[in-house]
Amino acid sequence: MAVNLSTFNFKKLPWVCISALIVVVAVQFLFAFNPLLQDALFTFSEPSLSDPLRLDIFYKKAESSPQKKVFLIGTSQGREAFNASVLTERFDRKIGFYNMGSAAYSAIDFYMEIDRIIDAKPDLLVYMPYIGNFYLDYDFKRLKYYYNPKVLPFISKDIGTHVFLEKKWFIFDAYLSDALYFYKYREGLKPILFNVLDYMIFRLGKTVEPKYFRYDTSRGSEYFENQVRAFKGSKFYFSQYTDIEKQALQKVIDSIQKSKIPFIIIDGPVNPKIAGAYEFEVGTAYDEFLAEIADVNHVTFLSKADMPQFPSDQFIDFTHLNSAGRAKFTDFFAEYLQANYTQLLQE
């Protein structure tokens, strides 16, 4: 129906817009801070796509928890390696284990997040990096999830300010995401919406358990052969961000040591078949870097030599453990904590 512009009250329009804006802000505030709504978001979320959103929810849960807390920080490799529920049971539910593994979470992301992590007051921080954290280009699309203004001068001092012109829309996106909760986590909210609709149509009334792990089916041998051929030794490489990522981890360690929070670095298990996907020199540089930064800073470091062996049939792909590998790794880690950190965690 056509609108008669001569009778339309334009003076009311700003108030309509303001009212709509107030509603949007209020709804976003409720979803961002209401514990019941946060629990619902987590329950229907999907590992990987919803990782940044789940990480935000974990921080809020931890900040309000009176329990002893262990934060398990890292990429999807860590997300798939630690079974936080089993760890919690092993310590008689007296300690909260938070599996904060987030897909592609780099040392630069860790650097941007470290103040928030420390403010949540964990009793122990465990970090599982992987080679891609340091030997790939930084993905600026991830700025929107972890943005902290301190990262801009930190990156530009090594690369130059021209990078900000190249990545200006990602930086704009980060500032916009900082103000708009739904916009920030839009990629993680999509699968939540579909899961809620699926529940309401097909499973209404049934108990819904959160999904903690992304991968279920192990890849066949042909997959690895194809991947090695496809990458041609370049899955990981020395990039212009390699030194910046290393410096970022050093900054993280400095902040953690200032906070007095105990810190463990774990060189996560990888499929033996991964060696064919990148140059030997890259793998050597990574191993030497991790060992050196831990040694120089007197940080507890668990190398692959300190852990049980994980054969290829205990992996989904190159870097993610399957259920058998996860059970084995979680058991190892629980025993390690019980042997070395029981007093700290029970004080």
C-alpha cells in the first residue's frame, strides 16, 4: 500500500529508530550476560564454528566460579586432545577444567587475550600450541574475536603500517564487532540457530547435551597421501609473521609470570604422517623455538619425548586426536597433574 507522504509524521521516525535500537541493544545485552541464555547458546553451539563464542562464555563462567580453575588454551588441536569432563571427574569435581581450544588460535590472539585470561584468575594455565601458530600468515579475519588495540603497534613495528591499509576492512570489522555482540559472533550463531530449529521440530522435550568435540571419523590413508601431494612440502612455512608470533608468545609469558600464575607449555601430539607435508627445516625450527623459549623463561615444558607415543590410528587427521587418542592423552595429563600439581590445586 502506498504511503501518503503528506500525512506521514516524519517527526516520529527518529523515536521509532531509537526504540528499535534500544530493543536490539537490550536483547544483545541479555544474550551476552544472562547465565541461562549463555548456557543455551553453549548447549546448541558447534565446536569450530562457535569456538570464539564458546571461549567468551567460558571466561564469564570462570570469572564467577569459586572453584579452582585450570584453563586449557590452544587451537582445535587442544580442543580435541583434552577431555575436560574426564579431568573434572578425576579430581573429584573440586577443580573446574575449561577446554578453551579455539580453531586457528595463534600466539597473536593469545597476546590480545592475555589480560582477560589473567583477570579470570585461573590457578593453572596450560597452553598447547602447534606449528601452524608460528609458521603461517596471520589470519586477520580473527581480529574481530580477540581484538585489543595494543596489537596494531605490535604488528606494525616489524612489518610496517602499510599492512593496516591492506587489512583496513578487517580492522574496521574488529571495531564494529567490539560494539555488536550478535555481529561479532555471527558465524558461530548460525549453527546455533539451525540446531535450535532442529531441536524444536524434531527433538522437542529430549535432553540436549553440549557437543565438545568436532571430529568423529578418522581419515583413511588416501587422505594423507593426497594432502602430502597437495601441499608439496608447504603446509607450514617461514612467513613474515613468524617472528611476530614468537614475540607475541614472549609477551604472553611475561604477563603470566608477572601474575604469578603457574604456566605449562605442551607440544601437542601430531600424526607421524604430517612430516611429509612441510620442510624438515620448519619442523626443526619450531621444536627448537618451543624448547628455547621455555628454557629461557623457566617455563614447564612437556615435549613429545615426555609424552606417550601416538600412532597414526589415534588421529582423525594430521593434528586432531580421535577418541582413543584423546582418552590416552587425557589420562597422561591427569596423571601428570596428580604427580606434580596436586598441592597447588588442592590448597
